[in-house]
Amino acid sequence: MDGWLPIIVMILLGAAFAGAGVLASQFLGPKNPTPEKLAPYECGVPPVGDARERMSVKFYLVAMIFLLFDIEVAFLYPWALALRQLGWVGYFQILVFFALLLSGFIYVWRKGVLDWGSEERI
Amino acid sequence: MIDMVVIPVFKMLVVITAVLSAVAYMVLLERKVQAWVQVRLGPMRVGPHGVLQPIADVLKLITKEDVRPASADRFLFTLAPILVVVPALIVFAVVPFGTSTTMFGKEISLYITDLDIGLLYIVSVASIGLYGLILGGWASNSKYPLLSSLRASAQIVSYEVAVTMTLVSLIVTAGSLSLVEIVKAQEAHGVWYVFIQPVAFVIFVIGALAETNRAPFDLPEAEQELVGGFHTEYSGMRFALFFLAEYTNMIVVSAVGVTMFLGGWLAPFSSVSWLAWLGLVPGWVWFSLKTFLLLSLFLWIRATLPRYRYDQLMRLGWKVLIPLALVNLAVSAVLKVLL
Amino acid sequence: MTTNRDTATSAFDTDELVINMGPQHPSTHGVLRLVLRLDGERVIDMDVVIGYLHRGVEKLTEQRDYTQIVLLTDRMDYVAAASNNLGYVETVEKLMSLEVPKRAQYIRTVLAELQRIASHLVWLGTHAMDIGAVTVFLYCLRERELVLDLFEEYCGARLTYNAMRVGGLPMDLSTGWEAKVRAFCDLLPGKIDDYETLLTNNRIWLERTKDVGVISGADATAIGLTGPALRASGVRRDVRKDEPYAAYKDFDFEVPLGTRGDTYDRYTVRLIEMRQSVRIVQQALDGMPDGPVMGKVPRLIKPPAGETYHAIESPKGELGYFIVSDGQSLSPYRLRVRPPSLCNLQALPQLARGHLVADVVALIGTIDIVLGEVDR
């Protein structure tokens, strides 16, 4: 745990600063709520429907691809550190790992998950 | 007692205060630089040449009415800005501003802590802020903030992959995850990593712009499209925290970039004998100077370029930067094994 | 899209997001309201809601005499007031068959072309700002300021000029004005080069504008597009050339045409138009005749009974006035305006369908609307 204690203190300090700021503004600022002021902003007209609707599936797909890639990168950290010792064996092992992931990446690419454009015009 | 408690806490307070004032003046600098590019003067009223503007801004924000929309989620609406700002601040715990200095007869290191997995820490902590953005957009229960927080999250995760890959290729070169060690490795190599890894540096800078939502990738807060972005519904101090976090993040990525690529606290031209006197300047001065230069690049880019569109941004991230980063990583690994 | 889907798949469908863009929105160029239906970020369809700036200008004209109406026309397209003045006074002159002195015609042409430059500068600035290039906006307004100075020196006003009268002009040029216009004409092309440095070959700008909002010449004609937006689709239609008014037939200028009809073409067409306007102004100053600036006009302007339509090429497109006079009253029986902004706005849903939200903003900019003229 050496070296981590300061970070915990840092988190506490940061949270204290942010919390104190919000709290201070509660006391210092005026409070005149009106129904119009408390309505969500939608360019000056009453909002239509609820904002929390189901979002386009594209966003979830990106999130999932990101997860895969980020886990891949997480594997890369220890590998990158130990590369000298692992030598060519380690290099080719990670290359195989890469190839597997890349094939997935190419599949996703060809499937058009990465295309957000206006190509398919309605 | 003094070594264990007083000095570390003192260092933390110095760092936090320095970062916060740097952010405040960063805003002023940005407005001034933008103004100069655009043949204007920028803030001129508060103090000579507007130097007191940040203080006036802070006072104004803290005494503003803090409006929370009636349909918003009470708890998350307050949690979101805090969740954004805390990770941005605590990243500085591992950034080395210099090696060490002697103060009151004591050797004091110019970093709060030197984690042996410092880089991993930065990457992970920086991602936490993303939750704040999503929660803020969702808690507002308003369409523009929600749309923009979705944009923000998709954009940030896309570029995060590319950025972390460039960082991995740097780890391959440096052989360490500790930021202090990485700078020392650059000292030992006798060359900054920007010259060894130029491709990685370019990817890093582009990714940094995208991850901090800066122009030309400032889509989540593109006011011409989405009004205010994910903080449309925020006002007063809670809005200020989002703002603070954004600028802190800019300083964070610049500081990390300087540490990783531009030799951290090292003086430039160390091999040129007649410029050896540059080494007399304290390391933290060099560090601040380089960070400042990288930040100025951000401002310059903002004043010059139009904004990317969403699909183009995703395409650049996934189809250009990530493959490029992968190739760069493979090449650096080959070189590392060979040499 | 929402109909006839079975319940099994509808559980996994995403909802369309209905979102209001405007009337209070930074980039709808005023109080335009768009009701967008979005799938993620893609626009499925949109409704354009107008009328937030309706002041009943057309009805008001029935209560004003013909001279007072000039003042109302200022307030329609308020970034191109001189063009509005010109269109109106020429229509009344046509109705009354009045002769306008040559010098007045030339000065009117100079004013109209300076106005076109000013209007296009506002357009370019706001369009670029909508796409995120804020600096261009400031640069454009800097040069527009010079045009406003010229107008101020001519007629005393900077925005709503009231600069023309039926039968001519209220006043002659002040001494030294022509030299200042010439200086501006020498300055502007270099400044346009500056804007082009920032935009024309900028990759982000190209990606944001090329192939965005493509409309074919046939579609554009069918929908009633006029002005630069029509010419960018390759249709050669310019009232200045086709039905010359004021002094345009005396001058040599080109009408730029686009090929693809996308946002980029509309951008280049307008930039070339600015350069051509400079040419026209220079030619008009070179050939400026002497003489009076006011023709023989009766003290009371009372056109004979009848009706007429007359159009000019305003910066935004074909600006037409249709006036019916009953021959007895001092006000028109009916005055109807064909505002180019309104007609061009009709193309917006077609341009935007299938594009992303960010493109909607670019497209509002590219058709160049002024809400004062749309709603009147």
C-alpha cells in the first residue's frame, strides 16, 4: 500500500473541495424557483415526451467494442513491461492475440458498426 | 511526523491550489488568445487587461442561483459534477513536476507519490470522469444534455483506445509504468520520446483533444448544435465544477503528454555543450513551460479549425487512429526486441 | 417506420427522439423552430415551424402611403435593407411608369452590390461559426463593418437604411464617398482570400460541406429555390442577367455556377459572387454619370389602378414585390412580397433528411435565411 495513502487523501481533499463549493453556493446564491425556471430546456417550447427514451443501438455497440479493446490494452500493459525478457516468443504470442482481435475488428468494420455517416439516406 | 504527514499534505494543498489557479487563468488565457487571433481585445474591464477576470468569474459563479430542474434526479444531479472534478484533480498525485528540491534543509520530492503503475493509474482514473458526464446528462432529464452525454461517452471511449495504445508503445520503449521512471529513462536515452515515437505523439495529441472535448472535437458541447452540451441544465457552482474539470483535464493531458513525450522536467538541449546553462533552471520551471506550450497549442487549434461531425470523428478514431496506433505498437515492440 | 412491425421486434426497437430545435437556439439564425425526429443522431424527418417574428408587414403597408412603406421594407431582410428598398421602389416606379435618372440607377446598383457583399459576409461568418470556425465570423464582421460605415456615410443609418425613394434617391453622394468605396473594393478581395485560407482547403471544412445537402437542379427549381442556392445546383438563373433592372445591363460580370449542388458549392458560389460584386461596384464608379438623383415625381404618389410584379436579385435570391393599386388611395390595395428566404427555407427538410443533427445546422446556414424576411 506504499504510495497509495496520499492518493486516498487526495480523493478526500478533492471531494471536500467540490462538496464545499456546491454547499457554499447553496447558502450564497439566491433561491427564486419558478415553474418555468425548473422546466428542462428545450429551446423555449414545452418539451415533447420524456428525454429518457431508448437510444440508438449504435451507442451500445461502441460501448461493447470499447470494452473488448480496453481489455486487450489491459493485457498489453504487463506484456509491454516484460517484453525484453519475453523476447521473440512473447512478441509472437501477442501477435497471435492481436490477430484474433483484429479479425473481430475487421468483422465489426465490415458490418458497418463503425459507420455513423449519412450514407444510407432514407 | 513531519515527513509522514505535514510535507505530503502541504504538497497536496500546493498542487490543488496551483491547479485551480492555473485553471482560472487558463480560462482568461483562452479568452485572450482567442481574442487576439480574432482581432479583438478580450476581457479588459476587471483589473488591468482583465487580469482579475477569473476572480470575478469565481465570485459570480458561487453567488449564482443553483437551479435544479424539477424533473431531474436529485442525487445524481449533484453527484455528477463532483464525480467529474475529483478524478481530474487526483491525477496530479502521480505527475512528477520535477525530481526533488531542498527546502529548510530537507530533501523534498516534487511529486506527491510515485506509483510503480502510475500510467495505469492515470488512464483508469481519467476514465472515471466519464461517468460524471453520462450521469450529468442523464440526471438532467432533458434531451439536449442526454444526447450530448451520449456523444461524449462514445467519443471519449473511442479515442481512449487509441490513446492508451500509444501509451503502451511508450511503455515498451521506456520499460516502466512509473512516470518518474519514464522521465528518467528519457534522460538515460538522452533524447525525448517525441523524437523516438513521433507517430505516437501525433496520435496522442489528437486523442487528447478528443478526450478533453476540445475543438475540433468539441462535439459534446457544440453549442451551435446542442445548445450547451451535457451541462445545459446546470448553473452556478455545479456548472462551475464541470467547467473546472474540463480545463483541469486539459492541463492533465498536457502534463501527461509532457511527461511521456517531452521529457518532463528535463532541460532541453542537454547534449549541446554551450547550452548547458539551461540545466541550471529548475526542473519544475521547464515542466510548467512545456505544459504551457502544449496548452497553447490547444488554444491555437481551437481558434483555427472548424468542428468535426460525429460520424467523421468516429471514423477518424476507429478507422485511422486505432489501426495506426496498433501498427506503431507492433513496430516499437519489434525494435525493442531487436535492440 | 413505426407502423406494421410485430410485437416481437418492437421490444428491441429504439425510440425516435422528437426534439425541438429552436425557436430559442443559438444556430437557427433567429426564431426558426425545427421539430426534428431523430434516430440516434440521424434526422428522419423534420417540421419547420415559422411565424415567431411575424409583424404583419404586408398588412401594415395597406395603412401607409407609398413613401412610408420604404421604411417597412428595411425591416424584412434586415441584413440586406438596401436590396429590399430597391425592389420596392422599382416596383412602384414600374407601376407608375416613372423615369429614374441614370445617376440614381448607378448609385442604386452600387448600394445594392455593397449590400450583397455585406449580406454574404454575414452569411459566411454565421455559416462558418455554425460549423465551428469562430474566427472566420469575427473576420467577416470586421469587413462588414466597413460596408456599414459606407452606408452610414451615405444615408446616416447602419442597418435600416431607408435609402431609396420612389423615382430616385433622397440625396446625392457626399464628396469623397466614391474614393472610400474604391478603397474598400481594393481591400476586399484580399480579405476574401484570407477567409479562403481558413476554409476552402481545410479538410474538416471540406468534410463538413462536400456532399452535404445535395439538391439537383431540377429539384431545386421545382421547390422554388432561387439565388446562390439555385445556382450552386447548376441552374443559370439570375434576375440581374435575365431581367436586368437598375443599371445592371451596363456592367460586365459573371454568374458563378456550381456543379454538384452541395453545401460546398453554395459556399464557393457565394464567395465568387462577392468578388463579382466588387467588379460591378468598380465598373459603376468608373462610369458614374452626372445629373440629378431624383426624377420627376408627383408630390403625392398615387399609382394608377392596376397591378404589377417586379423582382430583383437580392443577396438571398429572387425578391419579388406584387403591388395592387386601386388608383384612388395613397396606400396599396395589397402588397405581397415574394421573400427568397421563405421560398428557400422550403428546401430544408428535403436537404436534411438522412443527415445528422450537425448537418442540420450547416444546412440552415447554407440556404441563408433571415427570419425577418421569412415571417415578415
